[in-house]
Amino acid sequence: MKQEATRLLYFLMLFGMAGVLVGHPGWALAAGLFSYTALHLRQLDRLHHWLKNTPEEETPEATGVWGDIFQNIYQLRRDERRARASLLGIIERARASVSALKEAVVLVDGNGNLEWWNPTAEKILGLQSPVDNGQPVTNLVRDPLFIRYFEQGPFDEPLELPSAINPSRQLKFSITKFGSNDRLIIVSDVTRLHNLEEMRKDFVANVSHELRTPLTVLTGYLETLIGHSEDINPRWLRALQQMDTQAARMTNLVNDLLMLSRLENDSVHQEHKIVNVPALLAQIRNEAVAYGLEKHQTITLECDDSLRLIGLEEELRSTFSNLVTNAVKYTPANGHIHLHWWASSEGRPRAFFSVTDDGIGIDSKHIPRLTERFYRADAARTTATGGTGLGLAIVKHVLLQHKAHLDIKSTLGKGSVFTCVFPQELIVR
């Protein structure tokens, strides 16, 4: 701009000197300004014509500030074209990659309408292009479970459903939100894994059921023999008592396996009723005191007596009892165990049941896997307490039935806090 100002000054000086010579300096300066403006308007018209009609061509010839403007605009447009081409290439490669996936990928806008999908989605969901483009996804995937999942979430866990096209196929739906309520739906064919899981469930259920009869016979004879201990050689009595203990442990294991199988069976739908949780916890606390009588532990209960829960009473009893029994087992003599049942109104209202102990604690590396079947943080210690390794797995499945989850906090050597967190819709007062 400094160069252009100098050029304007020289231009006016030239016309001013000419005006002095002819005796009209004012008119000469006005003519100079008009000529300078006309030159700039001419350059502006050339710029407009170039941008509108031939932007891909080289810049028009120009001097001064207009030459710089033309050149800078040309470079900006060239860089923009290169960036656009690069971006289009990336998008094209991304589309090609997504199209090659074995999973169905579906993009849904903020209104729930279909925007784009890959070829796999046409195969396993039956989407047709371009007929279904812009259609609500819930009009094409009509399963009520999917509609509720899509509209309400939460999307932390995937949803498994049979395929509407081929009911023998099992599909897993995962949804991720992005942008302004847009959603990315990824659908996988998990038929093989589903069938293997069903085979595992059936095998465990059948084997557990078949084991109950011989175990019942075995424990019955052992109880009869031990009941007539005066007629038995003392050398054999200790062996019979050990057999009875192990048979009882096996019975507990079978019972836990059967309960897990029942919880995993999607065909079992029991009616949820209002559960008097304070009365239930009072019973569990009394049972825990009797169970750990020899350890002289202090077991306290803090309870909101007006707080009830909609759920399955027997399953909740099993869950709470498992947590309390574990605390009794792994808390040393003269230890303290605190049971707490309360509701929080902060943020999203929820109900909580926590079991706090000052026992041996759990190493943090084991916590993520504690609810797995048969997982043992310390196998020797768990065997010594007579545990089956299925208690927390049962707790997890019961809480899933109630749309709840288990929160575990523990410090090795200082104790643990196990907290069941229940959603607002289950709370009754």
C-alpha cells in the first residue's frame, strides 16, 4: 500500500504540474484523480471478469498493487483446489475402506433419517439405494427393541437382535453419536458367536442339572452315615466329614451355575414388583451376623426406611447376600462391615446399596475382571473360604436385569467398597 500511495502522489504531481502550465491546477488535479480512479475501476472489472468466467486461467497482467492482488488470489485458489482434491481423495479412500468392511455402516442424521450406508448394510439390513435414502431408520428396522434403543439409548452396550431378513442370523447393533445428534450405526453379524454362546449356556445348564441328582444321593448317604457316627470307625469318620464338606461345596457350585443359566436365559421374563429393600437388608444383616459369629465382626446397617425398589426380590436377595457374605469371608476377626442403602438427588437421581469393609482388599489390577465367571484374585484364598467363583458374576447379571451396575473400589490391605447403582425409574417412595 505504501508503494501505491507513492504512485498516487507522483500521478497527482504530474497532473498538477500540467495544470500549472495551462493555468488550471484545480481542474488538472481533479482530472488526475478521475483518471486514477478509472484505472482502478478498470482493474477491478478485470478481476471480476477473471473470477467469474476464467478462474482456472493464469492471472491477467497487472502492475502495482493489482498485480499482487491477482497473484495472491490465484495462489489461494490454487491451494484451495489442491486441498479440495486431497480432501476428496481422503473421503473417497475412506468410503472405499468402509465399503469393504464386513460390518454394515449406516449414517443417520439428527432427525433419524438415513444419509449413507455401505454395501454390507444392503445385504444384512435390506436397505435399498436410492429408494431408502432420507427415510427414517426406524421405518426400516422395525423391531421395538431397536426403536427403543435408537431413541432412548444408552449406547454404552450394544444391542443383539435377530435379523429381520433372516431370523436365523443374529445381529449386533452399536450406535455412536457425533455432530449435532447425528448417529453412526455399526451392525455386525454375530451368528456364530451367538450360537456358540447358546451351546455353552445349554451345556452348563444341562450338566449342572444332571449333577444335582447324583449329588443329592451322595449327600443323603453321607448325612446318614455321619448321623450314625457311633457305629463308624473314627479313622473313617474324618474322611466322611471331608467328603460331606466337598459335596456341599459342589452342591453350592451347581446351584450357582443353575442360577447363572436362569439369569442368562432371555426367555425367562418375571414380573418386577415393589421390593421392601430395608426389610430385606435387615434379614441379610442378621444372617451375616450369624454366619460370621466366630469372627466377632461388627456389622452395621444404615438404611433409608422409605426407599423401595421395583425389581425381582429373590434375585436382589441373592445379589445383596453375595456382597455381604463376601465381606464377611474376607474381613478378618473383629473387623467392621457397614451396609448402606440410600438415594441421591444430585444430578440424575439414583439409588445405592454399598457394602464397606476394612478387610484384606483387592489389588487394582484384578478389579476389572472380578465379575467374570470363576475369576479368582487369589485362588488359594478363595478355595480356603469355600467360594465358587460365581458370586460376583451372579451379581453382575442380576444388576443387568435391573438396568443397574456394580462399582468396585478397593485398596490392598485396607478394605473394599462394593456399590450397586440403580436407575431412577426403579425407585419407589
